[in-house]
Amino acid sequence: MQISNEDNMKLMARYEDNYFDLAIVDPPYGIGIDGQKEGIKDGVQIRKAHTFKDWDNECPNEDYFNELKRVSKHQIIWGANYFPQFLEKSKGWVVWYKGQMGLTMSDCELAYSNIKNPTRVVNIHRTHIWKDKPIHPTQKPTKLYEWLLMNYAKEGDKILDTHLGSGSIAIACHNLKYDLTACELDTEYYNAAMKRLKQHQQQLTMF
């Protein structure tokens, strides 16, 4: 597993065409959700506060998507409904249903895939994020990444993530024994994700 604190374009530039079997990425959607205020309901914390950092003001440009498609054979791209102009037509979308409807957040999220599968819906309750102890405002559950790997990757695949964020994919790859290469530009998120991964690895070693 190779995880670095750097710009994703610099990382991808080091690899040859089609080096990675599968890229699973969650880039900025360009909708300003890069932080949040604490949420309290009936005296119980239901949403953790995260500092606003302005990294979600814009989505990646065409150069990013061209490079992503150059270095990876297949891609799963979260939030792709916000940048369809950079992607080819596909019927193989993934719909993550969060298990609750009518919240202030979306009931589900969409991911594009160029793998020739029908569109699939996965139901993983958003409370799994709380079980993971959120360290990032757009954190996704480890169980969601495990589901993606079990359904879209095969043994021996090299996995790429260009926006590590909370590190959920790193924990999923560790659990399922996939070779992950990933990067995170924000040093604070990177350090928190690496600490989270290390703690998870130590817990598994203890038991």
C-alpha cells in the first residue's frame, strides 16, 4: 500500500498507461460541501463539526479526468452526475442509498462506472459513518468501499484513489488485501487518515 501527501496529477504522471486495474475516486463535486456545522437533536450529537476549507468550490478539470482514464483500465467515480461532460456514456452506474429518506442531505449518491455492468443499488446505512468515527465532511463508510471492491475488483487488482479523504478505501483495501496507491493533498486530512489506518491495523493485530 502506497499513500502519499501530494497532488494527484503529480502522482498519476509517474505511472504508465493502464497501470491500475481499477480507480475508485471521490473528487470534489464543486458544490461547497467542504465543511459542516455540528448538528444537535434532542440533546444528542447527530453531525460532527468540520472546518470549512474551500476545496469543494470547483470540480476537477478535463485534464484530471483524461489522466485518470489514461492510468486506469476501469473507473468508479463518485459524484459523476456533477461532471458528465468529462465522461463517456455508461449504463453501469452505482447508487448508494443511505438508508434514510427526507434528511437535509441527499437520500443517495451516484457513482459512474465504465465497467460493463447494469446499474446497481447498494443499501448501506449512513450511520456506518458514525461507527467509523468521521474525520472528513464527505466521508463514506468503509463498508461501501468493501462492497465496491467485492463487486467490481478481482484478486490481484491494483487500485488507485486520487482523493484519499478520510481513508475509508485504505481500510477496505487492507481488510480485503488489495494493493492500493492513493494520495491526499490536504496535510491535515492525510495525517488523520493515516492515523486512522494505523489504528485499524493495530486493532487487527491485537485480535
